Amino acid sequence: MKRDDSFQAVFEPASVAVAGVSPGSAGERYTDYLLKYGFKGPIYPLRPKGGEFRGVKIYPSIKDVPGLVDMIICCIPAQHVPQLLTDGAAKGLKVAVLHTAGFSETGRPEGRELEADVLRVAKAKGISIVGPNCMGIYRPKAGLAFAYDFPRESGRTALICQSGGNSNFLVRAAAERGIRWSKAVSYGNASDVNETDLMEYLIKDDETDIVAAYIEGIKDGPRFREVLGKLSVVKPVVILKAGATPAGKKAAASHTGALAGSDAAWDAVFSQSRAIRVDSLDELVDMLVTLRFMPVWLKGKRIATMGVGGGVSVLATDECHNAGFVMAPLDTDVKREMTRNVTSDAGVMLGNPIDFPFWAMSEEHFRDALRSLLKWDGIDLFLFLAPLRQSEPPLAEYVPFVDYQLSNLIKVAHECGKPTGVVINLLATGQSWLAASGLQQKCYEAGLPTYHSTASALKAIGRAIRYHESR
């Protein structure tokens, strides 16, 4: 398959075969995903004994399939892959997703030779290879997935990920905070289709606004630099480059056979292209949440924070200072307006950070207090702090108070238009994590970004500000 056919068979195959569908196998799971996610075309499970899976006929081999096959998902032993591709070519095979491992990532000469053999057969037959040693393709619009619990609905963010496990984590963790995906590709050893090919495709992909990437190594530095530069001009690109240390490079080589390159060289590439570099999977998710939900007109670093708990607020002040944000002292008129309906000063801290007795006033008066703050032109950004396990009451009694605050914050934030984020943190127990999930959903459905710490929020927001300034 040529690259100029827009990856049609990679992201929208007309038919899919799955090789290696034995009971309890990866092949059986991939077949199940195709059925559950609603793949519209013919599905052809394969195993020598034939049989049936969930009402779908299993064929002994790809040669026995009655129709043409656009894509095959391969879950058979590595040594059998060349013959599978040869047989598939007679069925019009365009793409082989090789979940199968045991190739160059082993570090053994025979593994490298077998991967080279597979690539030679594929090129001779006009078949593109995704992998080997990968999870493959997730595109909800086409009914393609490689896990049982990915979102069914599509979004505007794409993921390019060399690691299968990290791709599973990133899709799930970002989805928990409101990110929905146009597509995700776990491409493993990158024997054929690689990160640069995928980035080049995404330049003109009208389903994608934001691109995330996890990369262990590349094989063509100049081409990668050129394509990344073109992609970054039209869409924000967030990249986690693994293998930055000598030990990490060695681990990358043993994981996907990647050539990691020097960290200084990568820094130069990112700086020149204006790609956003992050240092962990969690930071990558924070960055996607910020780019998706934080307004692009956020420019300055004057910030106000509000939360329940003096200690939480003091720590937030330190974190704002350390991240280069300015905690602007509240204007006298703002203070007066916020306290107009407060009957007691107990528990009130209005110096910025703000600790405010929302429980001592009506919803209308609480919204008035928030409105006076968010309409104030002395700040560029507002962070609402919702620590879940620093309170004295049981969580079951406390969470409704947080929900009450967030409901009113959402109304006022939409009205005022001030860039606003929510920090749901101090998740000390399993129950608090469950509560956080529901509160996060409430926020992202309303278009507010959520974070798990003040420090992580400020780091991501600071990067977003620098990104927009550079453009």
C-alpha cells in the first residue's frame, strides 16, 4: 500500500480478518472488539480447526475466506507471519496489523532477520505493516479497537504511541477527563508504518485537532524533523520522548528495537518545531486536557485560587509561586462584593488564596461572590480547589457540598468567560477516587479542565501559555 492513499485501509478497512482465534487468545479478544464496537464490514476469524465465535464462522485459513480482505490482525507465532502475508496477498490484503511479537525487539539476530523477511514479503506484495509487537488501531468511528473499555464516541484528538501498554493507559486516562479520540495507533517496532508516516497523515486529517505522541526512537531524523515542523504549524503536538537517559535508551532498544538518539538533539527538534515536550504520561494527559478545555486566549499568569481549607490554600500559593504565576491581592471592591452576604468572618481568607464559607449563604449569593471574582480584570486565570479527603465529615456528606460548588461555578464561568480550571485532589481513599470520577465528568461535560494537583495544573497551563505565545 502506498502512503499517498491516505491510509484508507489502516483507518477504514472494508473487511478485517483475525489470525489466531483460539479460545482465550488475543485473536479471540480482537474479534470480540470488532463485534462489540460495531465494525460494519465482514469479519473473518481464522484458525486451522475452523469453528464459530459468537455466531461468526471461523475459517481454517485466509485462503478459505469467501471475499477480499483489506486488513488482517495477526496473533499467530512470528515464524508463520511471512506465509500468512503471502496467502493474504491473493485475497487483496492491504494492511497487516502484527500484534505478534518475537522480532527485532528480542535483540536476537534471528528476530531481526525474521522482521526483515516479513518486510520484504510485505513490500513485494504491496502490503503495509503496522507493528510488529503492537496493539494496532483504535478508531471508534470505524468500529476498530484494541481494548474492551475504550470510549465508543469519537473526538478530535489523535494518539501515536510506540508502546502498546502506554497506549492503553493514555486512551483510558485521558478519556476519564473528557478527551475523546479520533484515532489511536500503537505501532510497536515500526518496521514499516512509523511515527513520521502517521504524523504526515495527520497534517491533513480533518478529524483531528490535537496530536499526542509517545516515541521511543526514530529511524529517519531529517524526515521526522521536517514532518513534525509541518504538523506543528497546523495543530498542537504533545510529545513524550522516552529513552532520555542511557538506561532508558537501553530499555527502549529491548522494548521495540528503537534507536533513541541523544536527548539534546530531541530538545533541539522540539524547540525548532514548537512541539510541546512533556516528561511523563500523566503530564501528557494534563496537556491534552488543557489544550482541549482551556481557552486559547489565556495569556497572562495573574491567578486567583479558591478552596476549602487553609492548608490547601497555603500549599497552592507556594505552587503558584514556584510555577511563575502571580497571586494578585484581591481588589477592595471585589472583597467587599464577595463578603456582602457573609454573616461571619469565621473561616474566611480573602487575601488570595481565598478560603470562603460557601455553606453560610444561599446559592444566589454564592454565585454573586464568584461572579465578582471572575469578572475582575485583575486576574487572567481562576483555579477552583476541591480537595476531597481533607474534610472532617464523611465523604458521603462532603461530596454533595463540592457538587453544589461546582454546579454554581460552571454557571458563573460560562457567564463570565474567565479561563477556569478545577483541581480535584487529596484523593486519599478508594472512595475518593470514585467520587472524583463523577465530579470530573461533571466538569468536562461543562467544558472545564480538571487536574489532580495544583502543581500539575500550573505546569500544563504554563506550557499552554508558552505554546500560544510562540505561535
